[in-house]
Amino acid sequence: MHIVWLEQPICQEVQRVGGKVANLSRLAADYRVPPGFCLTTAAYGAWAEAGSGDWPAELVRELNASYAKMAERCEAESLQVAVRSSAIDEDGQSASFAGQYETYLNMIGAEAVIDAVTRCWASTRSEQVLEYRRQNDLPVDDVQIAVLVQQMVPADIAGVAFSANPVNKNRDEVVINTSWGLGESVVSGTVSPDTYVVSKSDLKVLEREIAEKEKMTVAHPDGTREVDVPRFMRGESTLDDAKAIEIAQLARVLEQQMGWPVDIECAYHEEILYLLQCRPITTLD
Amino acid sequence: MADPHAGRLEPRVIPVTPEFPVRWDVPEDEHMPWQFDPMHFPNPLPRWENELWCEMANKGMSPAFAGYEMPIRARGKIFNDYNYAAMFPVVPPEEMEAQGKKAEAALGAAMASMQERWEGEWLPEIKEHLAFWDACDLAALSPEQMLAQYDATLERTMRLWHLHFEIVVPAYAAMGLFDDLYKDLFEDQGAFSAIQLLGGFDNKTLETDRALWDLSRKATDKEVRQIVTTKASSQVVAALAGSAAGQALLSALNAYLADYGQRGPSLSVYEPSLIEDPSPMIKNLQDYIGQEGGDPRERLAAQAEERETGLAKAREQLAGYPEKVRGQFEFLLQAAQVGVVLSEDHGFWIDFQSTHRVRMVMVEVGRRLAEAGVVAEASDAFHLGMAEVRDALAALPEGDLLWLVAERKADIDRHRGVQPPMQLGTDYGPPPEDPLSRAFGKFFGTPPEPSNEEGNLNGHAGSPGKIQGTAKVVGALAEAEKLQQGDILVTGTTSPAWTPLFATAGAIVTDTGGILSHCAVVAREYRIPAVVGTGAATKRISDGQVLEVDGDNGTVRIVG
């Protein structure tokens, strides 16, 4: 079983797909998650076993077919996908691997996807990742990794939300950070995002802090790039109250379903809210 | 947020110099930021015309600004026969930003509906005013009717100038904002990348020039060509009239003037329009007859193609950008494309069609005053003020204003030699850094960086291309005779009546204007290099010098 789809039950098995993808798979049934498939740990194993760095022919065929099928589902002529690694012990309750593995955005075509997946696999051996694993008492010689290939939402607005306030630990506050364009600028911290605090119990916007957003990440034929935000919208609020409340509501529902406070990534495209990631908040205690 | 007032200096009263004496008849006027506008009014003006342009600021600009919730108003004032205007705030400094936001919203709404309003509201009203004047047989009016016609003319003129600014403010704001946005979005672009996306649309200025070009193609008869190309421009009409073969071209020429001849050499009520003295257009006709290529339709098509290519490229680059960016790009693009056409068409309909008719009323008034001996000749009426003309009309057949006209004429002659300062009254420092001020700057031009090299002049990029040619400094359209094919036209400013010359000139260099000025817009349409707003080209350059004009970088080099 080398490639599984998010909506398949087998895609919820952490040992095959990693915590991140298993979480997304659980969510895909109930929430608006962009369609995607996962190259399981078995796929990684087959590649690693070959040892040459080349892909087994069968796996190439399977990947090509899956990419074509997804393009058909999305009715996209040239489907843009995001390729993200999903470690087996990532996104567990104990340690968040956020940012430790690779992400490739705006990949177009099966060939580009194969290239990106290969780089995700290879990254498990990077010194940065190994060091992180050592510090967190994780095994360094038997790394297992899965890779998610998911339709990329060309976000108009993107950001993160916490179903509990990670700063003052208030469990009745949803904290939202959003900025223009793809979420990368928010996640990587290169832009000071807008901040909204929404009360979880009655969904009222308690605070709005509108930042001067100078940079944004946008999709580009070569992947993504960070560009200047045009002057007219730098100081504009990314969310109106209705959107802030919609995101807060999503975080609240997810927390109830998961049973733990969540840290989500989400994006608006053509006024529709997409759920991109959902992880436990690891810093509340 | 950048503080719009940051870097502004304390208000400074500008010292009055003996060369340009100013007596503050109204004390508060000394605290106003009076600005000289050499692009529109470079010369001392006869009193009536000068008062008209003052009233244009008071009753045209100000209500348009108010209509768009802008925090400023305008006033005009005459100093030593030169026309000055002041733009001054009408809300306290702490309310400027909030009022500015309201204005942005009002202008945004106006930009969205310019085309609709032009077709449904503005142009029909303009035409209604023109029809009012056309319906009147001025010579047949009784004295009372003449007085009423005079009053109605002033009232309708001011209404038209109100419309004028209601049109141009959002039109130029849209062009300026589009240029700003483009520069925010795309790095390392030349001065014209944004402007190029607004080019290649037909407008009334191009239509006027095209009709003249078509007229030149009608001069196929050998004898007719001989007459047009060898006679002095002032004698061509008479010579055509005296030739059997010339009748067809003469009637085509008259038809052209009836449609397009309502414009003078500059924006002026005082100067005769082409209908009265067609010599400047005959010069254009003579040049056109000698030209083989250069069909204006081909130029327009090439420009439209460049626009569409550039636009496809820009849209492709923006495909992955947030909707808010793409939406604003498309919104401003469309508004600016409408704006660039209206920036020419409003001039055809208001600046020229209506001003010509106002002039015709004043010519008739002058004729009556001259007939009664109140003034010596009809054109002398322009040396009286608006109220003085009304009083003189009402007092007919009595009256003697010969002395006053003589005094006024002597004043103008005396003032013609002085250099009017750019600013009078109080200097409040550079304008605030906001989108609208930037748009104004792109029209009027901002002072260029002085060139540090001897023999070089800096201005603003007006139209792309680099070319060498012989300088011809043309102060007035009547001097345009000396311009030969490929020469570089060096002038203070150009009005639409000059633009047929752009087919003859190799490049244009002006003292005034910015990248959105009329001259720059039309030079791009003619696809010749232009450097605008040099401040001093007409003073630093003399006839016969060889110049290298670099329209992309806005520089002029005196080669020899």
C-alpha cells in the first residue's frame, strides 16, 4: 500500500501516514480539506531500500496515476499541489515538528511532484532534523516518513488559529493570526500578521490588532515567492468579523472533536474557508 | 502608517521681490499658498481671460473638490497679470486624515462609474450647453438679450468647469493610483510599463488629428498639392478658393474646421480659434502631405497590441496573488483606461468646444462696444474685467473705456518681461505624501533633480525612445513654421492644437508637465520620445543645437 487517499480509512493509521496526515484524514470526512493522497512509509521504505535515490518503476506509475486522478477531481488543467512531509512521530502530543520537515508549494505536474517527494524523503537525513530528533529523544537510525500530496489552495488570506490562547493560557479565547496570500509568511514569521482574539463561549471578537503587513507569499510558476504587499492593503484588516468568527467556530468544533486544544492552519480562497492542518497545541502546560 | 505631515516645514511667508511686487489687498491672502501654473497659463493674460480662470478655480474646482469630500478648496488670483491658484485645506490638521479617507471612498465610487457618467450624464449635459450657444444668433440679439446672453454664458461656463473637474479628478486619480499599484507589484520596470497598459485607445485628440491626416490624403491633384505645399500657410485658403481644382479640398477643409476647428493655439479665450485663423492647421496639413508613412491608425493599432501583450504578461504574473490584489489591479486598470480617454476627451468638449463658444460671445460683445466707441476694437473687450464688461454692455450706447484698455494693455506689456515666481504668499512645504497628491504630481510634474553635468537637462520620462535631432525652440504655435521633419520640438508646454506637429517632430522637450500630462500622453500615442517638465529647456536650449533626447530616463543632452 504505497499511496492512499485522505478519505480512505487506512489513511488514519498513524504508522503508515504519520500524525499530520492521519489527523487530516480524520478531518477530511467532516470538514473542507483540500483533496490529497499520501505516499506511505511503505513507499519511503521501497525508495530507501533501492538505495540508488531512484524510484521503483511501479511507484512512479502509481504516482502518475494518482496525480492525474486528483487533477480530474479538482477539474484543474494544471493542478497545483503542495508536497509536505509527515513524520511518523510528528504531530504527536509531546513534540511538534512544525517546520522541521520540508514543504514544497505550488508544484505543477507529476514530474515536479516526484522531485519534491524525493527531497522530502532525503530531508530525513538532514543534520537539522537529526539534531532535533536527538534533543527530543527520538530515534535517529530508524526514521519513518510519509509524504502528503495535496491540492494547493491559492489562498487570498491564510493563517493559523489556536483554540486556546497560547500566550495567557486562557482556554476561552481563540487566537487567530492571518495575513495576505499563502500561509508561509505567517508560519515562518516573516510577516507580522493581524491578530484577532475571539471568545470561544459566545463567539465575540474581543480584540483586533491590525499589523502593517509588508510581505506576502504568493504562488509563482517556479513555486512560491515572497513579495511586497501593495501599499493600499498593507494596513487593511485581512479578516472582517464574520470571517474571524467563522475561523474561531472551526477551531472550537475541532477542539471538541479532537478532545484537545488545537492549532490549525487555514486559508480563504474565493471566500471559502479551507482547513489545511490541525495539530495539538503543545505549549499550554 | 507614514505620517502625511512628516517632514513638513513650518509655514514660511515668501518674501516679495522688487522685480515682482505684490500688494496684499486682502490680508489673509498672504497666508495662502499661491502657485504659478506655467503649463496652462505661462503668459500674462488680458483681464477678462484672467478673471475667467480665477473663477474656474473658485466655481469649478472648489465645488468638484467638495463633491468628492476632499479636504481642500481652490482659489484663483491675479498677480501682475499672471494667473495664480491656491489649494488650501478647509478642515483642521487633525481632521485631514479622516476627511482624506472619506475623499478616497468618494473618488473610488466615482472611478467605478466614470464611463457610465460620461455617457449618461456628463457628455449629454456638455452638449446641452453647447447647443444653447449654437442656437443663438448673436448678431440678432437686442441689447437686453445680449446682456442676458452674457450672464447665461458666464453661468454655463462655470457649470462646465465644475463638470470639468468632476471628470478630471477621478480620471487622473485612477491613472495615478494604477501607476502606483503597478510599481508596488512589479519590480525593475521602466517608467512606462504601467502607462503602456493604458495606451492604444482612441480619443477625440487622435480623432481630430486623424481627420486632418485624412484631409491630407485628399490632396491628390497635382495643382492642389502645389498650392498647399508652396504657399505660405496664411495664404493657402485664399489660393485654394481662387483655383477651380482647389474647391474640393477647400470644402473638405471647411468641413474639418466645422467639426474640429474650435480650438486655439493654447487654452485661451483671447486667441482666435482655428475657425477664425486656420494657419496653424494649414502648417500641419502641409507637413502631412509630404509624409508617406505614418498612418495614425497603424500607430494606434500597434499601441493597442503592445497594451494587450503587456497586460497578458502582467495578469500571468498576478495569477497566484490574493484576490484582493487582482481585484484592485483590474479595478484600477479599467478606471485608468477610461481615465486616459477622458483626460483627452473632456478637453475636446469643454476646454475647446465650450471655450470657443464663450469666445464668440465675447467677440460679439467687443464688436458692440467697439461700434459704440467704448473701446477701439472688438478684441479690446478682453482687457476689461467680467463686471466691467457687464456694466459697459448695460450702459450702451454710452461709455468710454479707451483709457482703461490702454492702461491694461500697457500693464501687460510691462509684465511680459518679468519672471513670475513659482510660489507667492506662504510656503507650507511639499504636498502631503498621499495617492491624490502623487497623481497631481504625475500630471503637473514635480521639480526635476538638477543635472550635475554641464550641458545636460533633467526632466521627467514622458514617452519612451532615444533620438538625436536639431532643436527648434517654439514659443508659440505661430512659430511652428520652422519645425522640419525630425526636428526636436522644444517648448514651454503643448496644448491639443499642437499635437499634429508631433507627426513632424522627432521628439518633444517641454518645460512643464509630468508623465500623465497631455503632452506626454500624446507623444506616446505618436510614438516619439518626450522629456517633460525640465523646468528650463526653452531657456537653456537654442535653435539649431543638436540634442540627444532620452525619453525613458527623462534626460536631454546638448550634443553640439
